[in-house]
Amino acid sequence: MERCRCRRRRTLGYITRRTGTESRQWYRHTVLYSHSGAASIRLELEEGSDSAFILDEVKQKIDGLSNLPQESETPIIQQVIRYENIASLLITSKQGSLEELRQLARKYERELLRRGISKIDFIGMPEEEIAIQVSSAKLHELGLSLDQIASRVSQRSLDIPAGTAAKDDGSRLVRGLNQQRDVEGFNQLPLLTEEAGRLIRLGDIADIDWRMQDDQIYLTYRGSPAIQLHLRRTENSDTLEAAGILRDWLTEQEGQLPDGVQLIPFDESWKPIQDRINLLLKNGLGA
């Protein structure tokens, strides 16, 4: 056993050294780390590098390694972009519903991303799902299992990872929404054709609902529903430029907000930087 662990460490060390050494001309900084059973290589690119091309080159180098242990898992190769905070923005309404706030949050996200904000995360905006429930009686009548229905739904509707869960005397298929789809589309999904030639659609045998997922985080502000937008920038982008985009956008929203809706910026990480610059300018002019 000890001999096997030593051989594995030597193999991982070879992978780490070979990949890091051969690719060094592309990177500003390389961090290599390996231990018994695992290895990690982090490559930091020079600013302006073609990350897509380099990612493809790294994948080719890893695919070309022929001495990986038979029991090793497939290496995970991915681009990691580091982000830093700009500010947080709270959307709240004394009159509107959470669904109305959701639509506003998505609208504001599109506007800010289009202007140059790098990334926006949400807190308090529950994920949605389409739940497809089929009773045990229907399954027996059709002579199908829940897994068979899940497979047919997956084949006829791309990007639908159908899971299963027990629910009372029936069962449930649940799909998390990565792209917007409507209930009617699932209702009309062809499922099977009977011997008599009648086409059975999913909506003929199942109850289909669009709803919030279970165990979600909800926010309130002074008793009203709220959604938080967390605005972020890439680490190489300009903090004050990103802050200017947010300030200009907030100014434009004044007088245009729906009745009862408030936009509350907070946790503005760019302000200490601006304060330091102002202090330096003041001291410099005073001198």
C-alpha cells in the first residue's frame, strides 16, 4: 500500500512539473500543489491574454498525458475568474409582490451588465422549478415507470435533468430552470403513441406546475419583500469606473421607479478608495 501511494505521488508530481514548465511562457504566475492522491495547478494569465485559446491548449496538454493511474478521475480543467465587490443594491416594494420584484431585478441586471458591470449575484430571489407530478394509477395504466417517463421527457426536451421524488401515493419529476420555459410547453410534450394511434402528451397524464423551489432564502426590508443585487467586477477592472456606471444608472432611475419601489445602495466598497484619493488631492493642493 505504501509503495502504491509513493508511485502515485511521483506521477502527480510529474504531471504538475510538466504542465507548469511547458506552459510557463503564457503565464504571469504559476502555483503548483500536489499531495497524496491529488494535484492542483493554478495558472494566472498575463493581462490581455487569449484565455479561450490558452484553456484549449492546457486541455490538449492534459489529454496528451499517458501515464495517469488507471484509477484516477478525469482531470477538471476550467477557467476561474476572480471578482471583487463594487456595491450591493436592495430592491424593495411596499406594494409589489416578490414576483414583480423578480422581474425588476432581472431587468436591472440586463441593464447593468450591458453598461459594463462584470457580474451580478442575487440574494433573496428564490430559484424556480417546473414540477411534473404523475400519480401511481396513471403509471400503472400506461405500463411505464417513473424513470421511463423521465427518460422520455429528457429526450424530447433538451437540457432537462429529470429527477425523481416520492410524493404521497404518486411520484414527482422535478426540473430546475436554467432557461425560461413555460408550463404549456411541457403540457404539449409528446410522450407516447397508443396502439390505436392516439398521441398521448405529458399534460394528459401529469399535473405540471411552475413554482418556487423548496428551502429558498427570502429577504424582507421593514416588513416588505426585497431582493439584493450584489454587483461585482473583475480584479483587473477599474473600481471607480465600475462605481461610476452604478451611480449614473441610479441617477437615471430616479423618477422612473414603479410606485412603492425603492433602490437602496449599500456596502459600497469603492467609497474608501475615492475618499483616499480625495484626501491625497486635498493634501497635494494644500502643499
